[in-house]
Amino acid sequence: MDAGCGRGGSMMMAHQRFGSRVEGLTLSAKQADFANRRAEETGIAAHVHARVCNMLDMPFETGQAAGSWNNESSMYVDLDDLMSEHSRILEVGGRYVTITGCWNPAYGQPSKWVSQINAHFECNIHSRREYLRAMADNRLVPRAIVDLTAATLPYWELRATPHWSPALKKRSSSSYKDGSFQYVLIAADRV
Ligand SMILES: C[S@@+](CC[C@H](N)C(=O)[O-])C[C@H]1O[C@@H](n2cnc3c(N)ncnc32)[C@H](O)[C@@H]1O
């Protein structure tokens, strides 16, 4: 289950790589239509499907999913509400994964550019500690935390080139470099 699936890239990848049957949720009808059209075009519509739905109120039975994830979509919602809903739909032993930017509490408060990113993207970047706490409170036990910051830096540097909103992106790439902002993958088991 892909929570905040956007145009469906991760869903398609999961099916192509692992043969998974994937349901995606997005708030955007335009994105869901795009994802379903692509699934039709590539002949995988029987396995991959997107719908417009709030991921804080998932249309699935308790314990129905073997795996679920958020790919850059957890910063739009309250983490406790989100993790409790993932925990509900996952079977015991199921796997939850989030890939997200987060601020690093080792630096105290979020740096001022985090507020600018929040305003720009109309989101609320959480701290790494908030992720781990919300998981722990909802029977999701982290198995791996992979720091992808260095791997994502070239992308942010590319976005700092003149035609991509340079002021904002420059600040973001320097926060990536000084460690106050991290891009992480956290994989957790539903216990
Ligand atoms: C930055 S996009 C990421 C899209 C996709 N996961 C990707 O990696 O390309 C954020 C996505 O989160 C979705 N989203 C935000 N809040 C949501 C909510 N409460 N329920 C469902 N989807 C939500 C948006 O509709 C959008 O598809």
C-alpha cells in the first residue's frame, strides 16, 4: 500500500521488482488518473491501482497489507495519526517503510530554512525523533535507518541551478551538508 502515491512511480516499481499487488492513495484526482492510465498502458492495471482517499482513513481492513510505505508524503500529516493507520492495516510481521526529509534534533530546533521549506511546499517537516517515537507508539519497530543524505545531495544541487527557485534550494543543500537536515529511509516491522 503506497500512502501518498502521487503519479504512481513507486507503486509501479514495487510491482515490476517484486510482483506486488499495490493500492495507492492520493488526495489528487489528477495524480490517480495519471497513475491508473500508466498502469493500463504498461499492462499492469490488474496489479497496480490508485484512488483518491485520505491516508489517515485508509479504505482497508485491519491486518490486510503485507507492506506499506510513504515516499515523500509523510510531511503532510500528523505522524501519530499516520503510523496508527499503517499499524492497523499491516499484518503482524508486515513491513512499513518511509523515505523522507527530516530535521536532526541533535542540532536543537529546526533550522530556519525548514520553516521556509514548510511554507514553500505547504508541509510540516518532522524531526527524526518524531518519526521514531510515532513508530514506537504504534507497534512499528525500526529495523533499519539508512541515511540517504549524501546520495540525494546532487539532486538538490541540480535544483539550485538558476531556473529552479535558487534561493530556497541553495539553503536546502547547505542544510543537507551541515547535517541539520537529513534524507532518510526508515524500515520498520509491525509487531
Ligand atoms: C510530494 S508528493 C509524493 C508523491 C509520490 N509518493 C512520489 O514519491 O512521487 C506527496 C503526495 O502525498 C499525497 N498526500 C498528502 N496528504 C495526503 C493524505 N492525507 N492522504 C493521501 N495522500 C496524501 C499527495 O496527494 C501527493 O500525492
